[in-house]
Amino acid sequence: MNNKFLCSCMALLLVGSGVVYGQRRAHRQHRLMPNKEMALQLYSVRDLIGDAEKYAKNHVEVFQRLRQMGYTAVEAASYRDGKFYGVSPEQFKSDVQVAGLMPLSSHATRVLTDEEVKNHDFTAAMKWWKEAIKAHKAAGMTYIVTPWGDVPKTLEEAQTLCDYHNAVGKLCRESGLLYGYHSHSHEFQKVGDEAWYNYFVSHTNPEYVFFQMDVYWAVMAQQSPVEWFKKYPGRFRLLHIKDMYELGKSGMVGFDAIFKHVKEAGLHGYVVEMEGTDGTIDIMEGVKRCANYLRRSPFVKASYTQK
């Protein structure tokens, strides 16, 4: 056996041991990061579990990996005809809990037709909501959140929509659930002389409707989340924590300031969402980096659950 061959073997052994050491070190660092309560909006992984077929094929691995990353809860994004991702509410609850996660919330809504808005008629919509509430309770949810809505054309329409959301929120509360609205950027457009978002918050009952501000979209609308927290304290029970891609990467969203003012917001929990990546990593790596960012950030508390 010549010296050149021995040197090659030694080099391979050193490289191999270095890789193993690096993997162990990374694993140890991950374990040493503090555990924090955090949910993931499952729309983030829609390419993996976005319909019944994908869900059946991939949900076990996806849920297990989310728990390993440090996520403790999920927010659903596929309620339809009494089912979540094509399975019964009870099955969805079991799937989530078996992985060590909690079914925190769900994005679901019944949009009023133009005719219903015009006639201020919520009759058919409330029948839909009664069935949806029953399904969400069976799935173990705490919150139902309307994920979007059009900007009303007139102040009369605006008031009708506020009345509708108040009615939905009242029905949810009577059934033991809490109801909210998730905002994007278009809600900051004006209706008459007033921003729709301002009218919306000020004309809905805090007992029945909270607001799940998406902090990234608020910033994209040139709004300060913190200023809204100060203007309407206690109205933002949940937040969507999001950036252009991974959290903190763009530098555009002041997460430190946002989390320092969440007591004013009335925060009880937050939901991470990624709408996509920049193409250099896959979505599961992206949501993992988001979890790591929050777990490492000293300005993020371990829990915001309030009694």
C-alpha cells in the first residue's frame, strides 16, 4: 500500500468526519433553540397538501416535519363542503394531533352575492355558516378567519358588510368559536373619504370580530402595523407573520417593533405564512428557516396565549 493511497484514504476519512460533525453540530444547535408556540398557515405548503389527493399522499410526512421544525399548530386553508383537505373534520383533527400539532384556526368564508349585499340579506349565508361552525368545532379549531373580501363601492355597502361580519362573529361566539378577518393590502383603499380598513375596524363589534393583520401586506400598503395596534388596541388577536420570502430576509418588515407592541395589539397567537420562495430553496426549507428565525429572535416570546 503506497503513501499516496494512504493519504487519499486519510483525506476521505477527514472529510467524512467533518460532514458528520457538522450535521451533529447543526442538530445540536436546533435542539438548543428555545421552543415557542407558533402556527403555520397550510397555504404555505399548498403544493404538497393543497387538495384531497395531495393531502392523502403527503400530510403525514409534512405534519411530522413541521413539528420537528418547532411548529406547534396549524391554520387550515382548504375547508369545503364540510371537509378539510377532503377528509372529515374529525380525521383532520386526528391527523394534526397525531403529529403533535394543534388545529388552531382555519381560513374559510361565505362571500355575499351582489344581490345579498343590495338587499342586506344574510339568510342563506347564515345557513352556510351554521354548518361551517359545526365542522370547525369538530375539527378542534379555536378560530375561523375570513381570508379576503372585496372593497365595498359605497359607504352603504361598507355598512352592510360590517353588519354581516358582526352577525357571523356573533354566531361564532355563541357556538364557542372566535371570528376574524384577514387583511391584505387592498383593504387600505378608500371608500368615500375614508380607508375601508379604518371603517371596517371601527364599525364592527370587538366582541364579535377581531382582525388578523398580515403584517407584510400592511407594509406593502405603506402602513405601519404598530400604528394600527395603537389606534385600535386589542383588536388584533392573531397576526400573519410574513415577509417577501423567508422571515427577516427582505429587511422591509420591522418584526422587532411589531413583536414589541403585540400587547397593545391584543395578540393571543401568530401564524407564519410563506406564499413562495425565491427559487433557490424548496418551501419546506423556507418554512424551516422562518421557524428558526422566530426561535432565535429574542424579541419573540415563547407564548402569547392569554387567559
